[in-house]
Amino acid sequence: MELGISMFGDLPIDLATGKFQSTQQRLQEIIEEIKLMDEVGLDYFGIGEHHRPDYAVPSPEIILAAAAPVTKHIKLGSAVSVISSSDPVKLYQNFAMIDLLSGGRAELMAGRGSFIESFPLFGYDLQDYEALFTEKLDLLLAINNNERVTWNGKFRASLDNQAVFPRAVNDELSIWIAVGGTPQSVVRAGKLGLPLMIAIIGGSPEQFKPLFELYKKTYVAHGHDLSKFRVGIHSHALFGDDDHALSRSYFPLYAAQMDRVGRSRGWPPYQRTQFDFGKSKHGALFIGEPDAMVDKILYMQELFGLTRFAAHMDVGAPSHKDLMKSIEIYGTKIAPEVKAALSRQQRTVSSS
């Protein structure tokens, strides 16, 4: 199982002035954090796309291109690219360039995104929400599979035997689908045979098990190779050496972010009881000390048959220092134990 980190580039707010941290500073910090992820041996980094004042990254590919030459092994992907409001031709070209710069380590995670600001910003109508995603994904996959593309659609100019350059390493990008939990999206990924990332950020993860079963059933029914089957979860996370101190310092930041997002969505104020349940074995938060996190990640892997776990690590904008500490703990204490346990399990299965 791959173990990685995703981020959105959350910007801290100065409570005295109400102003956000400098975007320039946060971008520089993110590059330092990715370098550390690579150094401690984590498998994957993903950065999200947002067009809001509280996030630093509207273009994931810029961060990934900057990270490519200063890292050696870690996969570099989006988490997610909002393809509904993007041009698939340019998106493919950008990620193909990252793939070339990184020696084949680029990934593109396609999704609708958790906010809608990109639609009016780039001149799209929210009434076309589903149709835009379907059409843009179709074109993106056509480009990924063919150097020359003939294609017609509603929202973009047609292509007539048009070549798209440059091509990714091995002439193919790794393209994932990211979903929030709708069965239709899961079925789409299964039919297409694309790797699937499911965001589990609240409630009880066990409730999502039918979606994983639906995905695998659809994937197999459409004749896709099970040796290439990949499925993961994206969950909010932060790691520390002292669970009590970590919760005490992180809860106010996390709750404030949940409330900022929740005000526009009609959510009630975020409560400490929700936070504490989320941290429990049956909750969706991966916040705590190494031993507990090893056990929880292994439990989720067994529950869902995961091939990837993405710890989403900057919700509410914990400090750069705390993120660096969390990354170090993940890479040196959590990931090695998880992989050792899975290796032991595999040897047991193989010998039985």
C-alpha cells in the first residue's frame, strides 16, 4: 500500500488583524514540506486546486513542477484538478511536462472539487455541472490514450486529427478519479477502469464500504485487469508524539476551518465531541500518536482493501513547524510500521 500526503495550501489567519498569511510564504513552505516527504520515503504527494482567499494554490501543476527537480522518488499529483472548468488539452500538456521533469512521477487526479468558484471564474454555468465533467473527462482520456485526437463536444472546440504534445513518459499519464461518495461517480470510475480515491472526512468510515464493493464489482464486470486495481482514501490527518497536546493545539484550528466552510453550507458549529469521535477507531480523523495511527491505517486497509492512503495534512493551517514534525513522524515512525505489518500479513497468506 502506498502512503502519502495531500494538501490544499490552507492559509493561516491572523486573529488580531483578520488577514491571511502571505501566499508567497506558504508556497515556499509547501516546497520545503514536499522535500521532507521525499526524504523520509513517503510514496505520494497531492495538492488541490482552489480559487479562494483562504487557499494558496489555484494551479496544482505549478507547485508540482517546482517540486519535481528538488525531489527524487515521491509521486507528484493533483488532489484534485477541477477538470470541469479546465481545458483538458492544456491540463494534459501541463502534467505531461511535470511527468517529463520528474522522470515519470506525475499523476493527475480528476474531480469536481469541493467548491464552485472556478465555474464563474472561467465562464462556465453550474447548470452544466454533470455534463461538463463527463465531457471534459472524455476528452482528457482520449488525449491520454492517443497522440492524435479527433473529438467533438458541446463545451469546447472540436479536434480533427489534432496532435497533442508533449507526451508523458511512456506516452501515458496516471489519471485517477476522486469522489466524495456518490455511487454514480464510483460506477463511472469502475467502468472506465480508472484508479479511485474516495474522500472520507466525516462520520464513520464503515458506512463507505458499499462504495468500495460497488467499485470493485463494476471494475471486474467491465473486464479490467485486477493486477492494476488501485483504490485509496483521503482523510484529514495530523500526527504528533503527544496525543493530548496535539488535540489541545489542533482542535481550535480544525474547528475554525470546519466552521468557515460550514457557514456557506448550513452546517452547525463544529463540536469537540465530533473531533473526539473522529479520532476514535471508528471515526474518519487520523489525528494522534504513531502507534494509534498505525493501527487505524491498518484497520482501514483491511476494511476497504486499500492500495493507497492519503493523509490530508493542512486542514485549518497548522504551522509549518507542526506540519514538518507531522511529516517526519509519518515517514519515520508510522509508514515503516504499516508497511512491515502488511509485509508480514502477505508472507503469512503466501505460506498458508
